[in-house]
Amino acid sequence: MIYARLLDELTVQIVQQHLDFVWTLLAAFLVFFMQAGFALVEAGFTRAKNVVNICMKNLMDFAVGALAFWAVGFGLMFGLSTTGWFGTSSFFLSDFLTDGDPWIYAFFMFQVVFAATAATIVSGAMAERTRFPAYLVYSAVLTALIYPIFGSWAWGSLFKGNGWLEQLGFIDFAGSTVVHSIGGWAALAGALVLGPRIGKYTGNGKIRVNAIPGHNLVLATLGVFILWFGWYGFNAGSTTAATPDIALISVNTTLAAAMGAIAAMITTWLWMGKPDISMTLNGVLGGLVGITAGCANVSPLSAVLIGLIAGVIVVAAVWFIDQVLHIDDPVGAISVHGVCGAWGTLAAGIFNSTGFSWHQVGIQALGVIAAFLWSFGSMYLIFKLSTG
């Protein structure tokens, strides 16, 4: 009887382990498919003459980013860390990918698609005015250094690291800040350094803002649906285990995205006199970005509130960045990923199901500030050097 019971327990453990592998890899493949969504959104929101360039950049984001993350970034993000600032072991060519443990391969696959996502966010904000060779360099730098170093601060202990932010109790389950704000603030740096597209802002003294509409909102809409679909891998897949937790995470992801769409639609309807499809699409994405940090530790009602606020914020942020700051962001990447990423990170503390704590909100705010200073500061310098 004892032998039979031990055999049953061992069988259950093996089955669970195999399910964890399958779920983690399936989630990784869903997140990979998000690259297609980003490409379609960016292509739809910009002019037809630039579509080939945009598609090439999105393709190379993953190709260059995967190799850069494998060669350097993975070791920096998840290698052994005694300082809490970045991994110091397996720094180059991620040599622990060859130690024979199959879980490392699955974990790497899940993490590399996140790194590529952070890189491709920037493409939209810099659309229609970026030199292709310089963009390839940027993709490599972000996936090899900028994203992994911040990732080691917040997520290093997922493997062999131990980052200073996670030691403080920072909550970012699936990457509102680690992925989206890092990409969003890098996008802000790129847009500032490049300047606006020709004809976007005109006039002497009082600046006139000229709309440059996208050529195909059908493509943009399809891209948002693909992103929404892939986000289930992004959020629920961050368990890296086939557990019942993925059910709540999926519900929260759905509700926040739906409420973000409705909130953005109503906001533009009241503000502009009619609903706007581009703003509503960004409302979906804002809701998704907003729930990403707290998707595992907030209630469904809280997810609705997070999505609602994100939907309003993204409309206001797009208007403010365009009309007041006069920063040309053709797809709203800074607003969706940078601003809503910051909101989502704060919301993970505000709506934490274990109870509200100013201390926790303070830690969340510290993470938001650290992400901005690191990503914006580093990438602004890199963009300046590459264009100067």
C-alpha cells in the first residue's frame, strides 16, 4: 500500500511538472504572437507609405532582441546577484542554458518573448522617422541591457537573482512596469530626440497641431484583438505553472480590457461629441497594461475599476502629450505603456486583496520612479549619441 501510494504521488508530480512545461511554453507562444498584433496596430495607425519599414522593424525587434537577450540579457536579469542590481554569473552567452535542465529552456522561452515585447513598444512612438540601422542598435541595447537590468531588480528571484526592488516587496506580477513602462519611457526618449514628423506641428508662436491619420483602422483593430488574445499568455502565463490561479488572472485581464474600452469610448464621446475608434482601441490596451501588475492579487471588481481609470487616463494622456507637450507619438505608445503602466503598478498596491497599505503604495511608487529614471535616462542618452 505504501509503495502504491508513493507511486501515485510520484505520478501526480510528474504529470504536474509536464503540465507546467506545456502551459509555460504555450503562454510563451501566445506572447510571441503579440508581435503580430503590435505590427498591425502600428501599421494601421500610420501612413501606407511607411508600412514596409514598420513591418521590417517589428520583425527585427524579435530577431535581434532574441539573440541579444540570449547572449547577454538573460544572464544579467536572472544570474546570481549578491548586490541586488544585476546578475553577475553566466553574464555572456547565458551558459546556464547548456546545463541540461529542460526547465531553463522553457523559462528562457517565456522570458525572451517578454524582452522582445518591451523592445517593440518603442517602434510605434518612433514610427515614420527612424533610420533603420540605428533602430537595430536600439533593439539590441534595450534587450541586452536596459530591460534586463531593471528586470533583475524586480524579477531576479524568479530564477537565480535577488533584486533590490523585490526585496522591498514590489508587486508587478506580469510587467506593467517591468515590461510596459520600460518600453513606454524608452519610447518617450526616442520621440523627444527624433522630434515630430514633418507637418505634425506648424505655426510661429501658437503651435498648430495637425492630425496625421492612420491609413487602415481595420488593421489596427485586428492588431488589438491579437494583442488582447496574446495577453492571456502574458498575464496568466506568468504563473509559469498550470495552477488554478490562471482562472482569476484571466477573468481580471478580460474585465480590465473590456472596461478600458468602454471608458475610453465614453470619454471621447463626451469630450469630442462622438466615439473614436482609435482612442477606444487604445482604451483596450490601456486596460490590459493597467491590470498586468496586479492581475493575480486584485479582485474582479478592482480589475473593473483599474480598467475604467486606465481607459480615462489613456485618452487624457494622448491628448496632453500631443496637444500640450507637442511630442509626436503616432500610436499612443507612451500613453498606453508608459502612463498606464505606471497607473497599473500603483493600482496593484492600492487594490491589493491582502489590504491597503501606504507602505506598499510607496514601494510601488518607488518602482515606477526607478523605471522612469533608468529607462528614460539611459535611452535618452543612447538616442542622443546615436543621432548626434
